Amino acid sequence: MTAPKELRVSKDRRLLTVTFPDHQPIELPAELLRVASPSAEVQGHSPEQRVTVPGKRNVAILKIEPVGNYAIRITFDDFHDTGIFTWNYLHTLGHEKEARWTAYLAELQEKGLSRDR
């Protein structure tokens, strides 16, 4: 996947719009980006270690920094900043957004957790 031609954070800092060349813009809520962070803190080092992150309904994006020519690092207002979001991962999140969101909500319910903490 090539680099996006535009990355835009909404004024309320709760939505990242990613536009890849020759693709429709992908809108990714900050909450989804935070709970699906590719960091080891969230993903673990194996599928069994993956963590369901509650309480991020109102999380916002503080800043975005480039990582080489292949990714960005997003700092959220809860100061989580260890995930490296590659272009491929952002593209995949955009195309799997609904399925991942539904799975996340089901995990929260199954574990008795809340989007509000």
C-alpha cells in the first residue's frame, strides 16, 4: 500500500480521515484506532495476549507523527502512543471497520466492560 495522499484529523479530534491515491476516503473514529492499536500493549505478542480496551468512548487524537515512509504514530489524549499504524493496517482497518467494531462491542459485553469505563 502506498502512502496516503491526505491524513486529516477532525476539529473535535475524534475522527481521522485517510485518503489513499485512487481510493475513497476512509473515516476512522479515534475510539476504534485506540482500541485496535497495533501496539504490543493492546495486541500482545500472540492472539491469546490481546487486550480488550474499555473506557475509550471519548478518546481523542492529540498528534500524528510520521514513521519513515510507511506509517504514522498516533498519540491519543490518554497518552497511549506506542502503536505504529502502517499504511496497510490503516487500509485494512478502513475496510474491516464495521466487522471489527461489532466484534469489539461483543467483546466488551462478553467481558462485562463498558465504552465509558
